Amino acid sequence: MALVRPFRAWTYKRSSADISELVAPPYDVISPDQREVLLGRSERNVVALELPEGPVDPEVPGNRYETGARRWNEWTHDGTLARDAMPTLYVLEQRYMQGTREVHRRAFIAEVGLHAFDEGVILPHERTLPKALGDRFKLLEATAANLSQVFGLFPDPERTTDPAFTAAMAGEPSIIATDDDDVVSTLWAVTDLDIISMVTSALADKQVFIADGHHRYTVALAYRDQRREVDAAIGATPTNPDHDFVMMALVNMDDPDLVVLPTHRVADAPEGFSAEEFYAKLKVVFDVSELAPGHPAGVLDGIARPAFLVKTASDERPLLAVLKADIDLDEVVGPDRSHAWKTLDVTVLLELVLDPIMGIHPDRPESLSRLHFVKDAHEALKMTADHDVAFVLRPTRMDQMREVSLAGEVMPQKSTYFYPKLLSGLVMRGME
């Protein structure tokens, strides 16, 4: 079902495999200060392409999209970037320590045929924000290049793709980069037709679930449609043109080294927050109980019903909130949703707490300025010194994400946090 193929990637021209000073985190997590730090390491750092300087208004001369297009053209002609001589499949391993355990997450980097979500071949799992879509589309339109990968997942419980990983990684790596979290990304360039055939055949009957990069995939669809209109206007009928594909890093969703972390929430009321009134409303739907001092980090583990930790500034310690046993989610959450969607912790928090009590919902974009997403639970709890209430969540499980996606639905924003993030700048893909 998924058309996966090697491609002639653009990579940094290098005298050694280590390009750590040239790579960057995904564009959407880079602050202005971090952008300057990255450019301080090298003026050729990929952030100069992903987040070019200049006004964001495309009507203003010297805007960021003109800058990005000019820079991409320069770098692909002045020797900064070099293009593979033949179609290549890349194998990526990301290695890091999780406590005392060394984790190895592996991916195939290839170009994957684009499909509208309703075709059921490529499936999203989270909402996208229109503002971010506009910015990414204008940059893609200007550069005609995928500067970073969409993070895709494919089901392979029998681990049939493991031999291809093993064969590819038997050779010398061509690219290595270490990020600021000490995650080491190592890539092997694969041109062996037997290995490539092994991968493309194994993935041909798979659906692909988007783990991260929904905005990049969505704008790639829009760009494809725009290019198709141009082709039709001039009577061109290309076969499998570059704009019908997008660059993806494909990870086995059944790999035990695939780590999914939660994203916690910190929220503010629109005005005059009262912890007493908040808890009175919360206790209508949730059983709220105190935790003993020094409660274990896994206090939420094993609770069958939707649950989370909650803390306000007036609480010495976080409290445990568990959905009451007599609450029927099929009745209290929108009837047009699947049971899988309704039972997610993030859904229950959004529909039964953030919306009715805090007045926050993505359908009212102006309310989202009062919602903060935090990766670290301790940091989220500390933020109640300056904000009204913090919610500590469990990770969304892979089986939950799969069920929601197969039901044709998307989860609330920031329902999953796949760690580690994919670095930008390892490989790039032009569509000129």
C-alpha cells in the first residue's frame, strides 16, 4: 500500500563523518536564542535553511522564504551540499541512555508516496495548526525541498525488517551527529539493490502512521496538488514525479526501543482562578485523592480508567484524579467520536476539564495562549508558582494511537512525544 523508494539525497559535503555542528533539532522547538547558538557553531548550520531570517510576510521583499530559496540554491551549487550519484536508502540509528539502559532506535530514510489521509495508506494521529501550515508551505514552495524528515511508523510485529537493518549497518557509517542531549545519530548509505529490495518489499503492504511531522506531511500534500495543477495546465503527465513523494524516516512501531513520552499541561483560567472552585467542579467527574509523601513516579501506572495528577499553587503535593466509575464516556463525550478516542487521558482532560472548567479548547484558538505544554513532570508541577494548575499525564500507548488512527480520527495536539526527536540536516531532498 505504501510506495517506498530510495532517492538521490543532498547531504553536507564533509571531510569526516561527524557533522554535529551542522545539524539542528526540528524547526518547531527552536527558540530565537537557540537559533543563534546553532549559527554560532556554523553559519552553514541547517537552521539557516529551516528558519531563514527575514519577515514572515511573503509580500515583503527579503522575506524568509526568498532567503531560504536563495540559500538552498547557493548551497546546492557552491559545494556546501553534495547530491548522491545514485538513488540511496539511508538507515538511521539513534543511540542514547535511558537511565542505565542504552536504547537503539532504528529507521529507514526513504521517499514515500503521498496519499490523502482518507485513502487510508498514510494516517495522521494529531491535529495540526493552520498558522504553522502556512509558514511551512511557503518555505516548501520557495525551496522545492524537504529539509527534514517526516517521522513515520509502520507495523511489523514479526520484525521482518530486522535483517535489512542488520545488513545495512554492517558497513561503515557515512554520517554521525551528536545532539545537545547526547543522542548519537548514525547513518549508513545503502545502494545495495538486494537490501533496498528487501526494505521496499517489506513495506509495500504496510500502512504508515505519522508519529511526528504532521505539518510537513500536510504541506507536502498541498504542494503536490499545486504542482499537479501546473502539470495539467501545460499538458504534462509525469510518472511518479518527485513532488508526489515526501522524505520520511520509517520506524517499526512494534520495536521495543520505540519510546513514547507524555506531554504535560499547565493551564491558566481566563480570569480570577479559585482552587476551591476548581476542585469542586473537578470532583463532580473525578475521584480526587491525596498522595503520600514521596509518592512513586509510576503512581499512574496500572490505573485502568483515565487518570492524571493535578496540582495548584495552594497544594503542597499533587493530587491523583481518576475518572469516576459511574461516568460513561460514550455519553458525556461527543457522540460522533470512537470509543478509542474518548478513552484517551488527553481527550478526557480536554473535554471534561480544560474546556468546561478552564475555558480552553483548540476550536477556540484564542484560548490556547493560556495552555502550556511541558515535557518534564517536575517542571510542570513547579510552574504552579506562576500559573493556575498543572496536569501530569501518562504516555499514550502505541495500541491507543493505532486504534484512533485506524478509526480515521486524530488525537488532541501534543498527545504523544516520541523521543528522541529526529535531527534536521542529516539528509535533505530536492524536488527541482
